[in-house]
Amino acid sequence: MPHDPGKRTKSLHRFNYPGHAHELTFTCNRGLSFLEDPSACDILLTVLSEARKQCPFKLWAYVLMPNHVHLLLWPECLHYDISRIEGSIKGICSKRYRDYLAQNLKSVPQTFMRRIGSRSVFCLWQPGGGYDRNLWKAKAIQHSIAYIEANPVRKGLAATPQSYQWSSAHARATGKGVVPDAFDIPVALLNPRRQSIGKV
């Protein structure tokens, strides 16, 4: 069943299994459409490009929707922490976008602020882990790539996956932006450990 990014996940269990890919979804603060700003999208794609070299991971698919993000990535290390990888991407992107707004608007709009105790804190992303689905079968990974890249078409934002600028389908077709890594079937099947979460 496809994930509804508008619903909060109360408890998210992560499985850091070697050979597994991760289909991630995370949402903008309060479900607002902050990613309608091209500058926010540019910053997030830059952070993604940097992260896949530093972590490292293969980036097989992505789409930046107006109020949420879908990613499909495959950690290359035997030992990794998917929560840390996602948290780093979200945290760095949030900080850079906050700095961008402060520099260009002279003040940060209140729509980004969230009360945490007695403090008012900038929040680009909805608190919580979002959605994380482990995948290890080639068919399931191919289905996930197609599902992620078709999001803009299903939402009426583009006629084809390739025509939506903020997506791996567009980057793959045009060679512009953050071009996704090619999905090589054998690499996804490297010593996977089976488990029930996210089984397709």
C-alpha cells in the first residue's frame, strides 16, 4: 500500500540490513508546500549529491513534491545507520535553507517556525522519522523506482515523469541536475537478510 505523506508515523522501526535498499518519505513542516520554492529544491539536491559521496550510498530514484520527498537509496557500507543518513540530509538542508531565507528575506517567515518548549525553532521538515521501507528484491526495487518517478503524473503536476524538473526521471533523461545511479540488479542482491517489513 503506498505511503500517505500526510499521515504521521507514530513509531518507526529501522532495519539496517546489508544489501537492502531503503524507500524513504519525509514531509515538510505541517505538510506545507515549502518545496514549491526552486531555491529549496536546489539546496536539497545539492545536499543529496554531497551525501551520496560522503555516506556513501547509491541514489536510485527521487522526487521532490511540493510538500514531501521520496528517495530510494542503497547504502554501500556493510554497517550503516539509515536514520543518521536521512537525518543528516534533512538537517543540513534545513540549516542551509534557513540561512538562505535569512540572507535573502532578512527574516525567516513564521510559517517555518515551531514551538518546542519555550523556544521557537526553524523547522523545514515535519518532526519524526517519516517512512522507511526496506527493499531487497530486484522486482520490488524496479517497482519502487517507477512508483516514485510517477508521483508528479499521479498528482497532475506533469504529463510525464521525465517532464517534472525535480526528479530522477528528468535528470536521467536530460543529463541535468542530480543524475541518479544506474540500478545494477546484482548489487542489490548482495547478501540480503530477509525480513517482513516492506516485503513485496
